[in-house]
Amino acid sequence: MKLIWLNTAKNENNADYRNTRDELRKINQDQKTFIDLNECINYIKTFGETKILLIIDETFLDNVLHQIDAFETVLCIFIVYTDHRYDERIHRKYATTVVTIPTQQASLVQLVKHRTRLELEQPTFSIFDEDQKSAQDFKAEFPRYLWTRILIDVLRPSPNRREQAMKEMLDICKQRYKTNEADLKEIETFCTTYEKDKNAAYWYTKNNFVHRIVNAALRTGNMDYLYCFRFFISDLSEQLRQERLTSTNKIILYRGQRITKFEIDSLKQNVRSFIAINGFLSTTREREIAILFLRQGLSETSPIQSVLFEITADSSLKSVIFADIQHLNELTKAESYINRMLPMTTADTLENAAFLAEMGCLHIRRYEYQKANEIFNRVYATRKHLLDENHPLIARSLNDLAAVFFFIFDINKAIEYNKKALSIDRQFFLTEHILIAKDLIYLGKNYEANGEPDKALNHFDKALKIQIRLFGSTTEHHNIATALWSIGLIYNKKSDYKRALDNFMKALQMYENTLPCGHDLTMKLFLAIVENYVVNENFHSASEFCETKLAQYHPNVEPSHPSIAKIRQLMGYIAFKSNKYEDAFRLFEEALQLLKEHNQHENESILDCLKYLAETEKHRDNYAEALIYLGEAYNIQKNIYLPNQPQIAETLRQQTEFKRQSDKLLNIKIK
């Protein structure tokens, strides 16, 4: 990967520029600077498939971005600017170009370091399908992949050649990084501290010379480098074998990644094909963490796109090694891993605010509203200080804060913030925009929660019309599905159940065609559909719907996947509403045990289960057991809710009522 800086001649003698250039060279030795635009563009054209990070001065912006989409090898453009309002101009004028990250020079080094790390961690995929490919393609590609795999296996150095193999590797590294003092020091540290079979994973997960060269060699199949690094690759493979998961269960893993549109099309065309990973694939069990890798803005026309991979890993397979190396990693907690993505946690910059906003959204998904509120307020303060008052990022912060108020039931405050956000976006975009449609949806949901269904329906209808005009009347898009779902909820409240169900089913079809199996939005829509049946006492249709979905999901997700638990929870709800309390208790218990395997990531669903179990036990006159479930719910609520939230007060009220009923029953039995 090359780093290219297109700069103005006047900066060549600037001390800050020279210091920044030197710091960037520590990150990437393959750095080239230009002051002539045409010379720079011609240079880029000579590099074939070599990935490029491009830094440009703001004066070159128009000329570069008018032609840069033609170069798929340019991963990212960092635009160095001095005026905060320049950020606004970029987003307004170049909404459909490749990834652009406006930045000030002070933040440039950290952002390039972060983007370089992301690229280094992206593996290359090889796809093989004997039926879909020509014989020539298959015969040419598969042996190449197989040869690389065999080479890695046979390159293991003999014990008496180990020191020589290590020396060869380090000599190559010293030559490669001879002008980089930081890497040379790290090479010396490696020489004195590296231990066979003990810390290969530790060194591989560090952002250092080992990771960079080994990953590049594995991805490209560079035989020279593979041979030079044979002892380290062998040690790492052996350590992973020692740490391999011994469970026989399937686990769900996630990976956020940037790949080209060509690679995406190739994956789509090769469903059920053999996909091979050229390297070691790092993943996470937490979907939200994987999503954080995708949060730099990408337009739909960019040649590089964001992809979230959901991988069902069968750890019982002997042919593939799955190893949990969290305890071996340089970073031992998922939160620490996320923090590596926050380039400056002390400086209030727009870049840092964007990362913090993602952290706030992560806390919302985990139902940690107090933490989310603190982070969103910090982001809002930073953006207000650095941006014009009508900038769309201010609107995003207002909507983030409104979301917190919605979840803690301060609906009037949520409506106030949503209205401000909508006003800003309408002034900024002037014409119809997807963000305006989202503002209308958010505002409609809050009007619905506030008991104003007509206002809510009006806002949902406006949002739907904008989305259809933007995406097309025949397009299936999850945003359109959300609007249809929202409209259905209003018709439910107006007792127009048939029209509500029609909207729900249209939304469900779009979700199932555009979202992964078991997506949280789909699960919530299932609940709306079941409630539509239950309110009409159509328990048979509700049960049939759940049974159908359960049969549909079982072959596609692991048995402990949260979606299976949530469908069982819905079946328990149907049994509860039809007064079948024994069945309800059994189904809620089954769902609870499955959800607890995912711990805090399913707190809201766990709380629902506990509350329904308490209510079920109440109907069975088992108040002592009901109090146990309420106590467990209260302990979870204390950790995730703000102290004055009504959910906590309601649980305390139920505990008091159940305790009174329990004492009353006890007195009757004594008498």
C-alpha cells in the first residue's frame, strides 16, 4: 500500500508539514509527495492493483475529485483543510464520490494510521465453484490457492535451522525499515523477547512490522516473503492450534470490511461456492464492534464499499481452526479494541466526535442509556463549538439525544430535539433528502409515543413518499420497510387491523430480502405482527406465524442464536395471552436461557422475559417465584437505566404489590 501526498509548493518549507510528513513515513515507508497534479495522477496510473491512500491539499480538491472515481486503487482521500466550513462544502458538493475524510493537519497522522490498520486487517477472498466457473478458471485459480496453503504447511523450519530462519526474517525487516527508527527498535525488541509458541499471536495483533509484512505476504501469495517468514507463520499456526475452541456448538462471528464493488459482485454471483481466506481472519463475537469498522462515510457510487460479514463457524470441524485469542492479544477487552479506533480521546475534534457518536450508538444498542447520554452530549458540545449552527452534523447530534430521551420516556424533550434536527436538515439540503425522511420517521415515532397518532401518521406518510421518490417505487429498501412498519403501527392503534397487517407484511418482505437472517429489526416486526393477531384473539394465526418462522430460521442460524430465543418468547406471549400459563412459563424459560448466553447484548429481551415470567407466576399464584424474577429484572435495570427512569419505578411497584399478595396468601394458609 502506498501513501501519496499532493501538496502545494508553499508548504515545502513549512516546519509543521515536514514534521507531519516524517511521522507519516513512520507509518508507511512507501510515501511519495507531489506538487504537480498531472504528475501525481500519472504516477497513480502506473501502480496497477497497489492500494493507495491519497492526501491532498484543499486547493487541489476540485481537480482531483472530478476524475478520481476512475481509480479503484485509491482507497481513501484525506483532504487537509484549514477552515471548518470546508468540511460542509465537501459533503454538500461531493456526496457521490469515493471515501473522503476532511481533516486538519493536526489529526492527519492518527487518521492515516487508523485507516492503514483497517486495510492491513482486510483479507483477500478466493472463490472457487467448479460448476459456475469455466474449467480453465477453476484449474488456474484453485491450484494457486492450494499451492500457497501447502507451502505454508511444509515451510516449517527444522529445529536446527530455526535460528537461521529467524535471522533471515529479521535481516529482511531491517533492510525494509532501515530509515524508520521506531520499527528498528521494535525489531530489536522482537529479537530479545520473542518466544516460540508463546507470543506469536501477541506480535501478530500488534500494529507493527510483523503484522504488515506477514499480512501482505499471505494476501498476495508472495513466495519470497512467505519463505522468509516461515518460522513465524509456523509458530503462529501452532499457537492457534493450541488455543483452538473445543466446543461442538456453532458460533456466530462478525467482521466489518471494505472491499471493491467487483469483489461484492463476485461474492453475490458465487453463493454456495467455496470461499477461501488468504491469511488469518480476525473476527469478533460482537456485531456492533464489527460495524464500527464501516463507519467512515461511503457513497453508493464509490468503487469501495462497506460489507458486514456474519460467519457461522462450526468449531467442531477438524479442517478449520477457530481460536479465541483475546487473552493473548495486545488488547484484552472488546472496549479496548474499540478504543484503538478513537484516534484522540482527549482532543475535541470532528473526527473524534464521529467516533464517539458511534460509541454512543453502541451504548444505545446495549441499553446503556446513561453512558449514551454522556457521550452524545459531549459530541453535541464539540460540534456546536466547531460547526455552523445549521450544519447537518448538529442535526445528527440532536437526533442522537432525542433517541436517549425517547428510551427514557421524556417524549416532549425528544420531540423538541427532533424538530430542531428536521429544521436544520431542511435548511441545509433544500431538496428532498434521505436524512429528512429519517427525521420525519423519528418525529413520527415520538408523536406516536406521545399519544398523537394523526400527527405521527402524517409524518410517516411524508417520509414514505420521499423515500419512494428517492429509491424508486419498485425498490425494496429497509428504510421504506421502516416507514411501512411505522404506518402499520398507527393503523393498529386506530383499530384498522387489516390495513395495519398489510403494511407489516410488506415491510417484512423487504426486511427479509434486504437484511441478514435474524436481524433485530425483523424480530421487532415479528412482535408487531403477533400483537396484531393477538389483539383480535386470532391465536391460531399468531402461533402458525411463529412456527413457520421458527422452521425457516433453524437451518440458517445456530440453535442458540438470539432470533430463536425471541421467536420462542413470542410463542410464550401468545400462550400467556390465551391463558395457557404452563406453556407460557415453559416457553419464556427456554427463551430466557438462550438469551442469557448473549448476556448484556440482549438486556431488553431478557428484561421482557423476566417480566413475563413474573406475570405468569402471578397468574399461577406463585408470588415468591415471581418476586425472584422481578428482583433479577431490577438488578439489570439498575445497571442500564438512568436512576429516575419509570421502568425502575414500575418494577419496584410490582415488587411491593407481589410482596403484599404473597404475604396475604401466606396468612390465608396459616389460618
